[in-house]
Amino acid sequence: MSETVSVIEASKKKSIITVSHLCKQYGAVAAVDDVTFSINEGEIFGIIGPNGAGKTTMVECISGLRIPDSGSVAIYDLNPKNERENLRKFVGVQLQMSALPPRIKVSEALNLFASFYSNPLDPQELMETLGLTKKRNATFKKLSGGQKQRLSIALALIGNPKIAILDELTTGLDPDARRETWELIESIRDRGVTVILVTHYMDEAERLCDRVALINQGKLVALDTPAALAAKEGGGIHMQFAPSHPVDDKLLAVLPGVTAVHHRGTRVMVDGSGDITTQVLYELLKADITVKDVQVKSSNLEDAFVKLTQTKGKTLKTQEAQR
């Protein structure tokens, strides 16, 4: 399926969360600056950005934990500012930093939170899924940082929510636990739960998210599928090789899809999009030039992230300096 088709299909889904011109100021700092987007039912919607970009403040405004200065949030047409109690019935939240009474046990916390909901998940199954079974009788104060994070995720999901807001959910987890958690989130989405995922791991966003919003200095600077952002902003295809003879840049620069040709020592590097690898190799063959050590790399979300945060960050600072 092409990226264009997937975007069209996503647009046909029902929008259940609408953020409109959201603003939140802390003194002279605009933590969230006129942000607008919508989230579709059943998708995993990622929010990515540098540290201090405003991601946590934004999801706290969405969940009703923080009141915005201006703008609006609607979840199933409910306003989190005034109807937080109603939203709590079907919105689960896992915050970046959370705490429980130091002496409460893992199983006690899960059973307590499960009692708040009419149709909770099974606490035993959730502990097993998140690797907490062996710690079921451990108190909160004796858990490691990663174990506390797992418990926080479990508490966000115990209510079997329609919407789950997860802020940096895999921070502190080892690689195996991260992948197990990814599978859990995918299985929750497969049951129709809408997930808002705040993360600074680009591999996590690429694996899980249907769409991502990139936030930088409080502003929304990009919104698309991870693949589309990587293709548009990451630079496309990067090819490099060692030629048997010097290569005239013009020979390759005129090929369809090629955007740049440059050199590093004896190696030639070609940037572009589409099937440039085949075209470059065919053109070199016609010129009686052989190549060795061919390397081809496709841009990923991390490439787009770096480019957008650096470019947009410089632009925003320039605009502020001109005011």
C-alpha cells in the first residue's frame, strides 16, 4: 500500500480528539504555542520532539490535568477542563513522573485501581504481560526505576480505556521489556483503543505510530506518518560507492530523482529519491565505470527529526530576535 493511500484512509477515520489553537505559557516561555491537530479513533498518535519542547504540557492539557491559557480540547465532544470526571471513565493516563504510597504493594495498587472501573483488565494478566508477576508483593518504594515505570503503565491500562495517554512509557526499560511493551500497545490498539504516545525514541515511533506530530519550542512543525516524514524531510535515498575511474558529477546529476552528487575522498555519494540506485549503476555501466563497496541507506524518522528540529529551531530563534 502506498503512503498516499494510507494517508487517505487515515483521513476517513472518525476524529475523536480535537486540539484547536492550544496555548500554555509559563512566564515568558510558551510551552505550547498555538497548536492545532486532531486524532483519529483507533490510531496510535505519536508526539515527538526535543527535551523541553512542550510535549508533556500538551498531553496534560489534553487529559485535563493542566488548564490551557487559551485554545480548546475536545474528546468525544467533552471539554477536559470542565468534564474531567466523565473523561476519567474512559481515558487512562501514564505520566512521565508518577508516585504511589511507598508501602503499597504492586498487586494492591492494581487491584485498587481496577476497583475504580466497571470493566477493568485482569490485574494478574497485566502483571504477567509487563513482567511484574515476581514483584506482585513488593512495595512501591522497593521497585527499581524501570519497575516503577512498568507499574505506571499497568495502572494507566487497568481501566481498559478507550483512550490511553502514555508519556515516555519505555524510559528505563531494558530492550526486551521495551519490545514486550510495544507488543502490548499494539494489541491494545487492535482492540480499538486510541493511543497518544509521547516518546523520544524514533525507533519506537516508527514501529508503533500511525501518525506523529513533531513539536519544537512549543510549536507544531510537522504532522504525518513516520514513513512520509522520513521520505519528505529525511533526504530520501543516500547511495555511496567507490568507482574504478573518476566520475563526472554531471553524468549522475541529470538523472531523474537525483538531488545531489558529492565526494568524500575517492568515494562518490548520491542523494535522491525513487529508484536512483538502479539508474546510477546503469549510467555508470554505460560509461564503462565499475563500482565496488556500494552502500545504500534509506532515510528514517530520526533523519527527519534532526533536520526539522535544527531547521525550525533556527527559524524560530530568528523570528524571535526580529520581534
